[in-house]
Amino acid sequence: MYALVDGNNFYVSCERVFRPSLNGLPVCVLSNNDGCAISRSNEAKALGITMGAPWFKIKHLAETDGLVALSANFALYGDLSDRMMSLAAGLGPHQEIYSIDESFIDLSDVAGNLTERSHKIRSRILQWVGIPCGIGIGSTKTLAKLANHVAKSAERKPGSYPEQLAQVCNLAVLTPSELDAVFAATPVNEVWGIGRQISKQLIDGGVKTVLDLVRLDPAMVKRRWSVVLERTVRELQGINCVELEHSPPNRNRKSPVPVLLVTQLRSWPI
């Protein structure tokens, strides 16, 4: 069993910690040299600003819609990330810090109600650090990642998923019919590791939702696409194919801030 803890709109949330006046406003954080948007508040997303949107194409929104654009402060984001990750480690003894705003937690040996425990950790992070986050729980890392998407979407877009899945989504406690409904409501391109090209091929082949993908034969997927997509399908079916990483990653993730090593941390009392 795994949990994925992910900070919401992380860079924007970091800025709001020290500038509460930004709450409720459309805000975006720009990349080096203020080239493009690399983090957007929910209000900015509602304006149609996409990830990576060039600043020169959206700067008119500052006058028409009150968009606030900020230059990135990676030193600040790294410091708040360290604080958030240390609290997220309270979920379980083993943690993989996947990126500046995401970490996987191994919950295999954690007793008790995992959903309640996750809500307490989420509240602690919000109270002590000021960063809102979503927590997804699943029997594989891919399912945990998908559950995190559901947790965030259910909070940001009421009606997209059942209300009780907002903020913390534990796919492991859903009935088969409830799980199928969540899968059916989720586009296939929201699955971790499925990029534009593969998602287009899947959609063209009639595989439009996660439910469609889960029902595919993994052996056929391997023959038609790749062993990577086969593993993704198996992970969505509940078969663990991707373990926690216990060595430094040899590639950059999603941030110029160095990714921390996988650690084994003492759980904070809850």
C-alpha cells in the first residue's frame, strides 16, 4: 500500500505562505527569466492558463483579469519542500521524495485507518507549513498517483468525483463498483507515465478512460505498445510492478531544485 503526498500548485502555494493577500487571486509563477508559467493557482487555471504558457501570451490578463505574475524563488520553494516532506514522512517509515512537491510513502506496515491518518497529516502540513496538499492512497504507486489526481480534482472541481474523495482519496477502501465509477470518470491521459503520443494512440483505439485501460489484456498491451505500458496496466489492476526507489535518481524530475534521496524516517506521532 502506498500514499502519494503532493502539494497543490506548489510554487504558488509557497508564495501565498508569505503573502496571504494573494489568496483568492489568479496567480502564476514564471520560470527563469520570466519566460513561461510553471505554477498556476486554481483561479489562474480557471482563466485558461496552461502549464508552460509563454508570458507574452498571457500578460494581457494582468490588466483584464487581475493576474499576478511572480518570478520564481527556488530557494524558498526548496526550504518549504524540506519542511513539508519531513511532515509527510509521518505517514509511514519509508519515503521516496519524487520531486520538490511529491513524495511516495510506503504504508504496507502501517496499522489503523489510513484515510483518517492521511487527513491528520494533511492538516498538520497545512497548519505548520501553510501548504495545501492532496493525498492519494492505492495498492500500487500508479494507483496512488491516480488517487492523488482524484483527491485534487474532487476538491477543485466539485461534482467531478464523489465529495468524500476530496483532499484524501483512498482507492483501496472503495467497492468494485465505486472504483469502476472513478476509473470511468478519469480520462486515460491522466494516468502516470502516459504521455500525449501514447494517449492519442489509445484514444484512437477506443481506450478513452482509465476503466477502458484497466480492462485491456497486459500481454496484448506489451505486444502492441511496450513493456512500460504493460506495467502501467498491471499496476492499475493492482499488481505491484514499481517499487520505492532506494538510490538517487539519475535524471531530473520537474524542478531545478535537487531531488532528495529516499529516506527512512521516524514517524511523527499522530
